[in-house]
Amino acid sequence: MGLTRRQRGVIVLAICASGFAAPVFGQAVSELRVRTAIEDASRGLGQTIAGGSPLTGPAPTTGGLGGFRIGAALGVTNVGILDPRRPTGDVDFHVPMGMLNGAVGLWGPGLGSVDIMGRAGILTGTGDLEGSVGLLALGGRVAILEESIVMPALTASVFRSWVTGLDFEEFDSDVVSYDADVSSWSFRLDVSKAFVVLTPYAGVGVDRTDIDAAYRIPAGSSTGGVEINGDIETSSTHGKVYLGLELGLAPLGLAIEGGSYDGGWFAAVGTRIGT
């Protein structure tokens, strides 16, 4: 028995609908979700490049003209974002960072003494992050309160950090991916008090992070079934708190530090030599 026109129409519509619905019921994502995931990542990636204490160590400046501090640190940041490759769920990864730190006294000693600070390092890809990219940072620190027998040291600092070419998945792969340049303005208040060879310290900070990213959604992962290429510029501000402890045997020091920020946690160990 032949099919009626109505029956044939229903079958045609069902076939067409199945073709469009397949990616939706698979692992397809919308462009809006990918853009939201990149915005969400700005906190964690900003924290990764900014770190906790600017020198992963106690608050005091180097003591003015002629003072210096050179160190090395290894840190890891927990980053949690919306998973841009799936229509639901989150993804967490841990980003290791190795860096060299330096500070040179510009003015001082005493209240108002100033250090110029610099940092260079490598952010190593792990899990969903691909490859390794270089980090650069420049900034300064000023003494607000000078340490004494009864008073702690209190300093304020500001610095700028940036990386370029940070990939989430390989950009030309068959999954959702993005490539980002990340930069951050960071502001810190650090307080510390030395007790013989042990110096506990604490800090609070605010980071303003900017991301300039290009993203790609392959046809097989797109809700519309076609490849999508786009770009986004987004910014976010997040706060942080951290605690640390340095073992100092002048002129050497060894510090361990941990903290939390609006999105996860971070930790670092560092060693330094200098005033």
C-alpha cells in the first residue's frame, strides 16, 4: 500500500530533523558556552601567571640602593572552568609554573624604600593545555611599615604579567579549542615578621586579567553542524589570600606558600639569595 502525501512529508521531516539533531544529542556545544568558558578561564589563567607573593617570600624590601634578591620558584595552580568541549559539566586542571625572580633596591632604606621587581618563567602545558609558553613580569614594591622588634614589615606591590600563545587543546584538532594571550595587573599587600630563622608571612591581592582569544568549534562538535571560528576579548577581576613560611639562613632563604583565589587554589615553593 502506498504512502499518503502526509505520511511522506512526516518521514522527510523526521530524516531532516535527525540530521540536525544528531550533534545536539551527541557532544555538541554552543558558541555561547565556549565564549562563557573562556571568560570563566580568565580567573584561573590570571592567577597562574600572577602567582601569590611577587617573590614567593616575606614582605620586606631589599633595603634600598645596593640591595638585591634573586630566587627561583616552582608553583602550581588549580584551574576550574566550564568544559567548552561538552554541553554540560566542568573541567579542572593543574598548571605548573617554573620561574626566576629578581628584585633590585632603588630607594631606601626605611619607610618608602622601593624595589624594582622582575620575573621570567615557563608555563608548562598539562592535560588540556598544550605545549609550554614563556612568562614575563615587571613591577615594583614599596615599604609601608618597617620591621622592628615589635612591629612587622608591611609592603605594597604592583606588577604586570603576561603570556602569549596559550592553547586549550590543539587549535587545529577535531575538538573545541582556543588560543589565548593572557595578561594581568596585580596588586598586593604583604605582611611578615621574622622570628630568628623563621619568617611567617601573609598577603592579600587583587588581579585584573585580560584575555584575547581565538576559538574554533569543529563541525562535528557544533550545535549547528558547521565549523565556527570566532574571537573574544574579555576581562575579569579576582581576589586572593595566601600564607607562607620562610626558613632563612642569611643570605639564603627557602619558602613554602599556599593560598586560594576566586576559582581555586595555588601553592609554591621557592628559594632565594640576597638581602
